[in-house]
Amino acid sequence: MLTVDEGQRLLRLLRVMSYASLVSSFLVVLTFAVFPTKRSSLGQVLTLCFCLSALGLTVGLLISTSWVSLEQVFASRSLCHLQAVFIQFFGSSCIIFFLLIAVNLYRMVVRKGLHVLSLTRR
């Protein structure tokens, strides 16, 4: 069981990591917005979508850890529902986009590997 002091330290760590995730996701989205040529391939578009999902998930987590107190989240039914929607939707979309990035990477590696194999057989 956690003591109150350990719980407070874990909450501060969660806040720091959430803000770091928020800033890094925002910087990736900003990079894609400033340099439109970076959105040319499927992998880059999937990375952009993943970062947008991570941004939404982080906002959902920060609703209860930083911006309002837990008592306010539990007291306000609509705020609790908003947090649940952010966490459920963006958490699921993060997993899906991460899976799509992995499938795309697999396709790139296998396609390149098959191309190299066909060149060595000639």
C-alpha cells in the first residue's frame, strides 16, 4: 500500500511525464504542419495520426491529474464522462495507429528484403 507521500510523488511524476508527452507530441504535429513535404509517405502520415492520438490521450490523463482535482472529476458527471471519452477513444486510436505503423514497417522491410533476394538470385 502506498503512503500519502509516495502517492504525491507518483502523481507529480505522472504530471511531469504527461507534460513531456504533450510537448513532444505537439512538436511532432507542429513539424508536420510547418513542413508539408514531410507528410508525403504513408509512414509519415501514420506517425502524424499517432502523435495526434497521443496528444488527445495525454489531455485526457491531464484532466484528472493536473487541471482539476479528483474530487471535481468525481463530483461532476460531465467532466468524468469527458475524461472517459478522451481516454477510451484516444487510447484505442493510439493502439490502432501503432499497429498500423508496425504493419507498414513490416511491409517496407519485407518488400526490401524480397527485392534484395531477387537481385541476388540473378
